[in-house]
Amino acid sequence: MLWTLLAVAYGQIYNPLDPRPSPPSEGATYSVSAGLDLDQGNTERLVVKGAVGASWIGARAESIAVLHGDSGWAGGETTTQNAFAHVRHNRLIVGPWRWVSFSQLSANPFKDLALRSLVGTGIEWRAYPTEGVHLAAATTVMAEHQVFEASVIDSDAGLHARNSTYVLLGLQVGDRSTTGFTAFLQPRVDEPANCRATADAFFKVDLSQPAEDAVGIRPRGNLQVSTGIDWDSQPPPDVAPLDATVDVMLGVTWK
């Protein structure tokens, strides 16, 4: 069930959702992903990214946990740095309906965010209407606490409540390739015009068929290309409201 959970950390919203286009099989799955961007010559730039994750799928419940981080350097100076940790638990209610709960910690000093912590819960609808198609939508409410860098005064500092609504599409487009799209909208409950949104799409190719080793572990290599747009209606001072990101990642998952 666990996806290559790396190219999902764009700006203010982190996307931990699994767009796999077929129902997940029961059991535990583990993932390691890494990426490297290197430019030399007129532009010298290095960006290193990495993530580790784990998931567990049962008959009526599923849980995931993921850690993600990236850092970038250009001209001998750090130009980007962010990290997040996310845990999530879904429990089947009836039919396509699930109860979801989650918690997250994140930091992005280059967006003046020292620490964001949040907990949330809500309802998700999930369906696989035909082979190779995954649809999902959810609405949740979350309590969010933010601490900004000492020099920043921002109305989002402290404790606030936000709604988080998302839609998801996953498609199987070949024996080893999948694609998908996810969009989030997160307005503040007491100030709906204070809103964040993100949309991301991916294309993933399995580089190898699962090969079971002597102890029953089945590793699978994959290559994933992701692109995302992240928007904040009221970003901190001196932070742009719009971000666009493209990531190319290599990963290994195993059960």
C-alpha cells in the first residue's frame, strides 16, 4: 500500500495519500526513497532528498508513517531546507466510507516556519469503480499550531482550526506504470479567506518485478516523476504565495 512518499512536500501542505489504482493487500509494507539534483557550470546547485515510510493494512483498518526531508545548496549557501513527519490511521465504517485520523510535525525555515504541529480527523470516501481506477474524497477538521521565526509576525501564529478537503484519482496506465492526481483545499475555520491549496500529479514506473528472496521479502524498485503547485492566500511576509515543484525520485518498496 505504501507509495513512494517523497515528491509530496511542496510548500504549506504535505500530501501523504496513497493513489495506488488497486485495493491494497493486507500486511506490512516498507519504503525508502531518495533523490539528488546536481548542477555544475554556470549554475552550481545541489539538492538532496530522502524519505522512509511504513504501512500496515488489516481487514478493516490501515496505518502509515512517513519521514521526509530535503536540503539544497547553491554557491556555498543553503537555499532550501524542510522536513516533516506524518502518521495516519484509517478505519472502515461501512462500504466506501472510512474514518481518518492523523498527526503531523513539519518545519520549513526558508518559508519562515520554525514548527507546525497538527492533529485532525474526519470522513473519507474511497472507491475502485473498475480495474485500475482509484477514486477518493474526504473532508476533515484539524487543529494546527504554528511557530514562526523570531523576526516574523504572522496572523497564523499560534493555535487555529482548519478544514482540510481533498480529492484523489489514481490510474493504472500499463503493466508497470501508474499515474495520479491529488488536490487539497485548507481554509481556516474562523477566516475562510485565509486559505491554502495544493495540486500535484505523478507518473510512476516499476523498474523491476517483485522478486521474493530466501526469507520471503519482495523488493520492488521504482522511478517516480512528480509535479506540484502550492498556493497560500496569506503567506508570511517576504514569502511568495505560489510555489511550483518538479521532482524525480528513485525508490524501493518491499513487503
